[in-house]
Amino acid sequence: MLGQDVVRAGGPPKSVLPLSHADLDVTDTAAVRAALGGAELVINCAAYTDVDGAESEPEAALRVNRDGARNVAEAAGTVIYVSSDYVFDGRAAEPYVESDPVGPLSAYGRSKLAGERATAQANPRHFVVRSAWLFGAGGHNFVETMLGLGPAVRVVADQVGCPTFTGHLAEALVRLAGTDDYGVHHMAASGSCSWYEFAREIFTRAGVDTRVNPCTTEDFPRPAPRPAYSVLGSEHGHTLPHWREGLAAYLGVRA
């Protein structure tokens, strides 16, 4: 989802070289050097994103999210590594900013934090961009999952975050790439909500008559623990459009 939107936001086609997983395996060090060596800028959207799967295969997540990130960072002139709100433990009462201490709860979160650190160690010209709850065209996402269900659904109401449209994030990444403000950045949609609130808004805006019932995290057990509160703020002053605007934009593209 994000990679495709970055390509669209990146400018004239000749200035952007998109590489899919089929084109390049980021865990293959030699292949990465051959493909990316000399590249002025690389936006690394490659990731192991199966949060629950990482609990049973943590080394697979690390190979992509840490080792692959290191390979890409070493080969790039400047690199942007896209990370996650799951590097935090979710115990905060106000939005997390870039300088807040990390404490991932899951194997996935630990692999993304390891990728942040590997990127920073491999390349001083790095941007680490943490975002959250991504949804967009061209991939599996929460919006599509909800719209494929009915006539009634149960959705977790005690996890709060920032649903972020990949189209908005992609534009922000491209803007950031034009600066030299290296380091850690938080870029997520403005506003926050629970998965339950997000689901209700999805059905309302899509004009779908589906009943949404709230439940707790304990009612819907998953292999990987999730942070209860992972709202992101920014000391750099980054602001993306509100998550409701992102949802409206996505539904417009989807239509």
C-alpha cells in the first residue's frame, strides 16, 4: 500500500525506481548492493508486517525488518526507514513523541525497533519515520476487512491509535526527503480513535448498514500483544490530515 503511494507521490516516473519484493529481496545483501548502490535516496517500504505471525517466527521478522533494513541503509546515499507505533508499550496517557522511551510488547514491535537501530547505525543520513494503523489502496487493510463483514461485527474498543491513510503518509515522506532533518520522526494522522470508533465511521461513510458492537482486547485474543494506547505526536511539528479525511480520501480512491 505505502510503496505504491510513495511511487505516485514521488514525482515524474523517470525520477522514481519502484522495486517490488519480486524485483529485490532486501535480505539478500549482494542483491541490495547491486540494485541500490549509488542511489541518492531510498525510501524503504519493505517490511514483515504480520504482527501475529512474528510471535511464532520472530527470526523471519528480524531478517526483513532488521537485517533487510541494514542492507538497504548501507547501500543508500540517504535512507528513509518506515517504522511503527508498536515500538511503544501503550501505557502512556498522552501522545508519544519522538524522544519518549520505547518498549515494544511484541516480536513485531521488537523487530521494527531493531530495524530503526540498524538503519541509524548503518547510515548517518537516515530518517526513521514511525507511523500507525496504515490503510490504503493496493493491499489488505482494516477498512476492506470491515467492509467485507456483516450484518453485525464485534470490534475492539480499548485500543486507541491514529488510522493513517498511506496516500497522506507518502506525500509527507517525499517532503521529508527534501530536508536534512535526519533522525526519528513521527508521522501519523491527526486525531485518534479506537478500532471500534474507526469501524463505525467506515460503515457510516460507506453507507453500509452494519451493526458494530464494542468488545475488549481480552474478548478478542490474538497471539501478539497490542499497545492499548499508541497515539503519535511530533516534536518536529509534523501534522497529517485527520484520520477521517484520510478515510474519505481512501473511500474516494476505492470507488
